[in-house]
Amino acid sequence: MTGSTETGPMVAVRQFVEGFNNDDIDLAQAACADETSIIDDFPPHEWTGPGATTTWYRDMARMATGYGMSDWSVMLEEPRHVIVSEQNAYVVVPVAVRRLEDGTPAERTGSLAVALREPAEGWRISAFACAWN
């Protein structure tokens, strides 16, 4: 692993998760590049372009409500990879996702793979996908 978990690209990853955990989609979207790509396990499985993060979040919230899921919380573990190459980065970080399913606590673990770019304003997520264990 190269890079720091407290600086560099991890700042954007932590901001995104903070926004997600606090139901603050504006904060999560601000951690992302203008053009973002997202892959996830619920339809339509792919979101791209400007505002993709906001659209993905709204679709995820709608899907979760339909399945009786609520009170989501993502915990980041120690990153497995933080690779920085000039103004690009690749991060893989294990996650634990907690939620309620019809009022019963549930937890799922997986890994978040993130690609980032570093424009003048700082690191921004350009793509991410979560894979479940």
C-alpha cells in the first residue's frame, strides 16, 4: 500500500462516506468529480455523468425503502490499497454496512473500489463500485 489513509485520496473517500452516513447527499456529491461512474448491485446497476452520485443515492434510497431497509451506516476499515500515480489514485477499502431490515439490525461486509482524480480543488472520486463478501 502506498499513500496515507488520513490525507490524499482518502480525504474524498471519507467525505463521501460521511455524507452518506449523515444523509447529506450534497456532501457526498461534493466528494465526487463532475463526471462520475458508479456500479452497484441494484438496478439499473450503472450510473454515469454529472450528478450520478445524487441519482444513485436517490435510487438506492427508493430501493431500500421498498425492501424495508433503513438507518444505513458505512464503516471504513483500513484500506488495502491506496495507490497514487501523479494526479490519479486507486483505493480499495473494506467496508462494513449496517442497517435495519424491517426494524431488525443487519450487517454486510464488502470492499469499496474507488478511482480518483486530483484537480486543483483536491481529490475527487471519479468512479466507485462496491462488491459484497
